[in-house]
Amino acid sequence: MPRYVRVAVENQPVWGRLHHHTIEILNRAPYADGQPTGTTLALEQTRLLAPVCPSKIICVGLNYALHVKESQSATHIPEQPVLFMKPPTAVIGPDDSIVYPPSSARVDYEAELAVVIGKTTRHVAEADAEKYIFGYTCVNDVTARDLQKKDGQWTRGKGFDTFCPVGPWIETELDYRNTTVESYLNGARKQSGNTADMLFPVPFLVSYISEIMTLLPGDVISTGTPEGIAPMQPGDTIEIRVSGIGSLVNRVVTAKPGCCG
């Protein structure tokens, strides 16, 4: 099965199907039945953008038992998924910069497997959930940990612009039941978990969320992070690796005056 990318061509975003190092340009998003235009490009001649344009990003907190133990916001294993949302304006792509907001003194990385929805999803049974998944990608659920703890809820701490790096592409074929999720800070491995250890697996999450809200094509479910979260600083490079997908790399920078809280 192919991988799908979103790239900048003459400063305009376009969608494409990736074959090795060649991109076959599509006329629209692949999860909107995008069709080939007949144009091809070399991957090396393009700049990868975030491979999604979601109406919403639904995130799952505390979905790995060892992360629950290290979390400052949990005292017990949740009986149901803990959900929160990031705004679409938080999305950035590969090699884009994560902006460290001046209102925070601690900004953490969180490596996660993300699910990309392929068609309108509402009241879907767990057994049917796979039919509604278009593919998978990497997400960094960047978090201003001190603000999350201070506020007692997660919107501000999770919602800053640039706090949702996504990429590098959408992988349409993945064994999500047994996938390694890792983070590397300045080249040193900090997180290493496996989706087999999720408290709430992917099909359950799709079904559960679809009972709450309608999921639209291109929406993203970020499925939670394993243990090992820790702070980043301006100048750091953070890499998220998900086996079977690839690597998402971003650099942390200091906010410019008037930017990002």
C-alpha cells in the first residue's frame, strides 16, 4: 500500500502518493478520493508539509500504564479513555519549529502513534472501526507541563501554536497492534514503548470517540504516549520514531516577541 504526502510546490501545498523517492501528485487529499494528475516530482525536490489538514485533533491521555505512573495529572489507571483536543492551528510538519512559549517554564515532548480518519465516522462498532481508518502517522503531543498542572485542565498547556508536529507522511498499511513508539532528544533515546501496551487499543478508541462526536475525513486521533516524557529547551532537536512509518524531526526555538503566549 502506498504512502501519502503533502508537499510544497512553488509555495503551494499539494497532495501526493509516494513511490520510493517519486511523488505522484493528486488533485485533492487522498482521504477525499484524490486522483493522480499525471504530474510527478522527485521527493528530494520538495519540502514535506504536515500530511493532514484535520478539522480536529482528538488526543488520548494516560493510555500507557507506565506513563500514568509518571504523570503529574493522574493518580490511578483510567477506566475510560481520557480525551482532550488540540486546535488545527497547532499542526506543523516535518522540520518546522516548535515555538517555546514565554508563559511556560517546562515544555515536554510526547511521542505518539496517530490515526488518520478516512471517512465520516459516527456510532461505529469497535469491530468495524478499521474500515474507517485511512492510515497512520507520527505525532508529537507537545505539552507545556507547568501550565497543564497549574490550570487543572489541558487546553492551554496542549493548545499553543506549533504544539502538534505531524508527519512525515501517512502510512496506509501498519500493524498498529505491535508498533514501537520512540522519542530521541538531541539523538539520545528518551521514550520507547509498544502499542501492544495501550490500555485502550486503536479500534476501541475510534469506536468510543465516534459515540461522542462525528469524525471527519482527515481528522486525527493521537493515541497516547509511553513513559519517558521530559522537558525540551530552545535549541534542542526532538525526533519521534514510529516503526513502520518513519521519523518526524523538529527543532525547538525561542518565541519571537508577541508570539505564542
